[in-house]
Amino acid sequence: MRWRGVPLDVLLAASGVALDLLTTAHAGDTDVLPAEANIPMALLVGLPMGLVRHRPVLVTLYLAAMLATTDQLGSFTSNTAQILLCVALGVAGYLARARATALAVVAAIVATAFNIADPGIALTGNTWMYSVLLPVFPAVLGGYLRSSAERLDERDVTPDALLAAGGVAITVLSTWTSWHSGAQPVWVVGLLAVVGGLSLGVARRLPGLVFLLQGVLLVSADAYLNQAVNTCVILTLIAIGVFAMRVVSWAWTVAAYLTGCLLTAIAVVGDDTSITGFRVGVLMTLVATPIAIGRYLGMRRAAAASERLRAEEAARAAVAQVRADQLAERERIARDVHDIVAHHVGAMVLRASAARYTAPDGPVADALNDIRETGHQVLQDLRDLLDLLRDPERQPDLLANPADVVRESAERMAAAGLVVDLDLDPATDQTPLIARASAARIVQEGLTNVLKHAGPGTRVRVSVTPSEEGLAVEVRNGRPPTAIERLPSSGRGLAGMRERVRTLGGTLSAGPDGEGGWLLAVHLPTRLSPGSAA
């Protein structure tokens, strides 16, 4: 189960109200408020905690105002307001921005100063220092946790929430009846109890710091509040167990065990306590138990992480094997395509070469020369494509400058009968090579389509110019001069151009121009988007 949404907010609000009811359970009438006002005051100070996760700064400002107000009214609810104010400051430091948190801290400092100072007594330097440090500490702690919370691999905060809730429940329920019996103010004892319980919520992320804090609280309770010693011992043992689970070093584990034994001995051994071997063994076993449980859970966690790592490695190996199989299949297909196409093109080149030697000079000889040169170029392109399919990581060699490819295509189509008007802006040489090479291929395919579908004698205007953040390519042909017999076409030329343009993140439009001709317009970006090459 993950703690999300309304249930956690309701729990926080109910906890705030319950804490005030426990704190003011023995409170009677004051000079301003009767005892019957304790319940409405508990609702006023506790219910806003339901919004602390969403509006921590506003809740902090509200609690600061409630602290100052209840202090002036002499209400015991001021103790609860002081405790919850520190909790809200910690949440604000964790969730809010630095400026907003600073505003909340200033308001909390002023309200805390009013709460600490007695009526008619001026604030001293020590009082101001205490008033400043008390709100600043939880805010700084919240900011620190925000920056270090990702150190733990697990993102699930359910165990942290359960530890914090359990810690607060143990400390408050087992000590609230004795908060009035100590020499310290009620809100000081209550705040330490809440902080001691809440600290378990970060024990998995900061095990050493929480263990140290619990040790300090245990020693302080032994000196100033004996009724809370047993509760502090329980929290210390829990902190030791979490420390043993998170810290893999046996040296540090042994040090934590000895420290735990010492702290427990300080708490349970009094001046009139007789020390026997049995009692020493019980104490050492008592401290060893959470360490054993923590080490066991830590080993289980490490084993699960190792198994997860092996599963990820196996998945990566399977993906690599699939990729290897795909590359092998691509190589086989490429070899088959090369053999088939090379056979027919090679035969075409040989026949064109033989016919060239027997044909007289003129248009027929020029056409045969063009067929032979084109065939040689096709064979070279096939060899390069086969090499690229065999080794996809290899950068393909550029056969010619893209601008030269565009000019050659225009000249070849002009020789085939088209009337080509080429506008090749020299500034295109400054654009990325991949865009220029793609533009050259698009011009080739566009002119070929014009020859197929419009026939010789058709006027074509080819434009390759830089545009805003890209390269613009246009192939516009006019109306065919006469009715022609269309050449066979697979219909895949335009689809191939669309795929090429889509891969680069560009746009392509093709259709009638409204004047009886056809317009092919392409825009190629000069900067690839993150997902354009996927």
C-alpha cells in the first residue's frame, strides 16, 4: 500500500487534533477561555495539518498566528501549536521553495518569541537565540532531507511513513500523562516526544543520525524525565535495528551494538540496582535482538537487489541476442538483394556497353553511356549499403557532395527530356550534412517521379534554399505538354520520401498546384529533435 491522497491528509489532521486533546486533557478554565473551549481549540489547531502536504507555508503561517493568539489567551493549546509549528516548518523546508520557507521561518520565530517570553518581561539574548534556533532547525532539516532523499534506491515511502507514525504513537501515548510532571514546559517535552517519534521516518535514509538523536534523547530522559526512559529505550532499539539493516559494515554494527548496550545500561541500571551475570546477559541479548533482525532484513534486501540485478542483466543479454539475430538477418537479406539486383544491373551495364560500341554517335550513344554510368553507380551504392547493413555502427562514406548530386540529377533529367530550372542557393553549404544529403535524395526522387508521370518536355523548377531553422526543398512541375503513357511505378517513392523526412523531424506535402501541375514541398530541420531519429 502506498500512502497517497486523502487518507494521509485525514490521518495528519486527526493526529493534530488528538495531540492537542491529549495535551489539554487535564487543563481547566483560564482567565479568558472555559474548559469547554478545549475541543474547538483542538479542532482549530489540529485540522489544518490535513493541508500541510499541499500548502505547508500557509499552514505554517496559520499555526504561527494560532501560537501567538493562544499564548495571549493563556490556552494550553499553545503547547500543541508550538509542536505542530515545528512539524509544519520541516514539511515546508522539504516541499516549498527557499524564499517561501524563509518567510514561514520568520513568522515562526516571532510567534515562538511571544510564546517563550512571559508577559511584561523583555526578551533576552538567550531567549532570542532559543526562539531562532527552534524554528530554523526543522526547516533546515527538511531542506537537507529534500537534497539527500534520493540516496536510498527505494522510492516507496510507505515504510518511512509507518516508522514515523509508529514512533509518534509510541512516544505520545506512553508519555503524554507525564508531560506536566517535569521541570520543563509542557510543549518542550511534547515537542521532543513528537520529534523523537518522527525521526524514525528518516531512519532508513539517515540511520547514523537518527541513532545518535535517539541516544541523546535517551540520556536526556534519564536525567530529566524518568517516566519517558522506557519509551526512549524502545525507540533506541528500533533505531539500532534500522542501522544494522542499512549499514553493511560489521565494524560499525559492532560499534552500534556496544553503544546500544551502554545506552540501555545507563537507562535501566540505577544506584540500587544489583548487577548480575544473568541481567547482563539479558541486556546484551535485548540489544542483540534488533541487530540480528536488522542484519537479516538487510541480507534479504541485498539478495533481492542482487536477484533484480541478475534479472536486468539477463534481460539486457536477451535484447542483445535479439539485436544480433536481427543484424544477422539484415545481412542475409542485404546479401540476397545485392546478388539479385547486381546480377540484373550488371547484365544491363554489359549490354549497354556492348551496344555503345556498335551504335553511332548521337542521342542513342549518349543514352547508352548514361545507362552504363548509372548502372555502375547503382552497383557502387549497393556495395556501400551492404557494408552498412553488415556494420550499422560504421559511418557511410559520402559518394559525392550533395550539391553535386543535385546538379547531376538535374542534368541527367534534362538529358532525358525534362526542362529543368535549378535554383540551388550556395548558402545551403552551411547547413548540416545530413539535411543536405536528404535534400539531394529527395530531389532525385522528385525528378524521377516527374519524368515517370509527366513525361519528357515537362518544365520543372527545383529549389533548394535555406529557410528559418531548416532547409526548404521544392520540386514543382507544370502541366504535361502532351498526353503520355505513364511508366510503371511501385508507388513507394513518395512513401519513402515521407519516411525519410519524418525520421529527420521535417514536413512533406505533395499534391496538385492548382495550375495543372504538381508540387512537392519539403522542410528539413537543421537541428534534430530528441525523438526525431528514433
